[in-house]
Amino acid sequence: MSDTFPATPPADTGRPGRRYVIRGGTVMSLDPAVGDFEAADVLVDGSRIVAVGPGLDVPDADVIDARGRVVMPGFVDTHHHLFETGLRSFLPNGLLINDGSGSPSADPSYMDHIIGRFSPVYRPEDVHINMLYGRLSQLDAGVTTVLDTSQIHHTPEHSDAAVQALTDAGARSAFGYWAGDGRAESRFPQDAYRLRERYFSSDDQLLTMAMGGEVAAGPEAVSATWAIARELDLLIAAHAFSIMMRPALEDLARGTGGAGRDLGLGPDVLLIHMVHVSDEVWRAARDAGVGVSLAVPIEMAMRHGTPPLLRMQELGMEPSLSSDVETTMAADPFTLMRSTMTMQRMLVNQLVFDQGDLTPENFWPTPAPGTPPLLLDRDVLRFATRNGAEHLRLGGRTGSLTPGKEADIVLLDATALNVAPMNSAPGAVVTLMDRTNVETVIVAGRVRKWRGALLDADLGRLRAELEASRDHLFRAADVPLRLFP
């Protein structure tokens, strides 16, 4: 970092009429119409991007020196269970469901422990601190937009605490209203009307709302949740990862998904994982414009199934990326991009060898016709930014450095020890960088991270609150807390 880099950012960023220019960075806009620049400027006025290009003449604007930095849109995480932050690393070897083998990797499992034992003992105050701390951690990693998929709405008070946590984080978030543990006072899904009116009456704000419309809940529940979501014009998000869910998904594919009602897939639907689903569902999802969120590290580690990257390529579809659960894997965009790129290339590379007629003289095979193309660094960058914004129905507001969009921007340090010298901007971001390279984070024009440190967050106090919540959860769930299990 330059010795002349100011200790504080420009004042009052994000407010109407406040202008500053991000000067001299290596700009990746993720918008083909805008392009990329080895050295260029980004002008921000209030919450929005005004111009992108080299040598912008704006003498009246404050300057953020971006030399030696990659300037790009903030990352978008389309599926994160933020309420589990206090349970980080609890399941490093765990599976989604105990497989009955008796292996240490099968017990504890996610469904048995996280959903079955921990989730029911969450109080509203636990929801608040877990979600707030988790969202700030994502912001620190350059994630400017997230869909929270917390199945923790046991009561309206739990829901209010969740909204308050996302509000307090001061970042762009989609509040996902999911069912809780089924207790009578939950008022799910009818409480969506109250939440929409109280907190989300305007769509022009940092927080938006989505409905958790899980297909495994049964046709009556699907009818209720999906109908309310469409009445309120909400994104519908649902997990799709099991043979058990296949009949319900096929009903949706045929437009008869909810107790015989005409209820089908559409562009307002985001399906998560999409493993073990039929060709019929895949074709219907493609034709309906459904978004697909892949959590590649979790899908590989927890036995959801092989992430369907090759199937999506075959159908001409592209995913967005998501972190899923921090109980088992890191939640930063660099982990997601690298996992996605290397996993897809492993599958294709092995396919090439399997199809080749190899001899000592012909030891390096040529891909057979129809072999899926290898993913490139620019592909996974697109998955982690533009695609995520579009899948959350926020593509008109964020996901690229496009004049007129809101200024959700990250500055990544390319002078750091793990990157310099930079010889390819997309390559450096995808193959070399990690969250320590995230130097500056801007949300809707407001600087939220500066010189590598989050602003307006008492992390020491919040960490103490999170640890106290963690202690309560383990006690109430009657789960021993052992650092060396």
C-alpha cells in the first residue's frame, strides 16, 4: 500500500451529490459494452456510477488512488445460511445426512446437528448477532450482495431480528424468508405480508426480500409459499438436490407443482444445487429462465452430488455461485471461483483422457468433438458477479461497472506479496488472490472497507457477542464444545 494512501476515505460517500473518482486502477467492468482497461477511472456520484474510462476530467471530485489495484464489481453470493456463523468449522468432515456407516465423517451430520439440534434453540438475539457478524465477514471479503437463506424464522421476532441484522450490516442483501422449525407461532408463510409492508415497501433500497419456497415441504406448502411470493412479487428460492425432491420438481416443471394448482417454474425462481434432478426438470428450468445457484465446495464435500457444471454447459446455461454453510467451508468468493474452475476442468480433462486412444507416441489426447469447453478465469468471474446479480433480480442495479448502476465496487491489491507482479488481471483475481487482497469495498457509493479494515463496525464487541451466542447454542443443544473432537 502506498505511503500516501489516505488514512480515511473521502467524507460522506454515498450521499446524493457527493462525487469522487477512483483513479488509475486496472478496471474490469464485467460489462462487454464498457470493456476493460489497463488503467482507467470510475466516477461515482452519490450511490451510482457515472462514468468509466481513462483520464476522466473531474477536477471537482475527490480522488481515490487505485494505482496497483484491480477495480471491479463487488461479488454476489446467491445462497448463504448466515444464521450459522457461530457454528463455523463445526462440521469440517461432515456430510449433509448421516449415511449410517459409522465413519467419523458421517457423524455429526448437517441435518442431524445443525438443523435438528442447534436450530431449534436459537433465540432472536442469536439470529441477530450470527447474521450480522456473518454478513460483515462477507463484506470484508468483497461480497457486496448476498441472498441469506436462513431457515430460522421460528417466530416473527426471529424474522425481525434477521432483518435488523442485515440492516445493521449496511450492505446489499436479499432477506430470504424461509420456514423455521415448524412451531405454531411462526406464522410462516403468512407473515410475509407483514414483513413486505413493514421492511420492503420500496424496492429501491439496499435490502430486498425473497421467499424460501422449498419443494420438499409438500404440495400444500408449495402452493401457499409460491402463491404468496408471486402475489408480493418476490424472488422464490428453493433447494433442489435430492432424488426425494424429484417428483415435486417434475410437477413444477409441468406447471402443476402445488396441490393441483397451476404453479410452475419461471424467471422469478432460483434453484440451489440442482443435483439428482431429471432431464425434464433441467429442460423446463432452462426454458423458463430459472436461475441456478451452485455451491461447488459444499456440493463436493458434503455428498450433495457432482456440481452440474457440464450439464449446464450442454444446455447453454450458466450458474451463479454461493457459499452455502460456513459449518464446513470458507465463504469467500475466491474459494468459490477457484473450486468451480478447477472442478470443471478436472471433469473435462479426465473426459478427454478417457475418450482418447492413448499410445506412447500419442500420449497427449485431442478433445473429441462435442467435449465441453474448459472454464476460463473470465467465466467464473462472470458467475460470481453479473450472474449472481441477475439471478437475484438485481441485474439492473449491480453486478457490473456500468454507468447508471449503483456503485458496488471492490479494489483488490495487486501489489501484495501473493500477487505481484501482475501479468493478467482476471488471472490474478481468480488464481492468486484471497480475501486479504480485498483492500476497499464500496456499497451503493458508500465506502465500507478502507485500507483493509471495515468501517463503522466494533468487531471486538461483536465477536464477544457471537462467542456468547455460540456458548448458549452448544449448551442449549446439549452438544459438547471440543476444539479437538
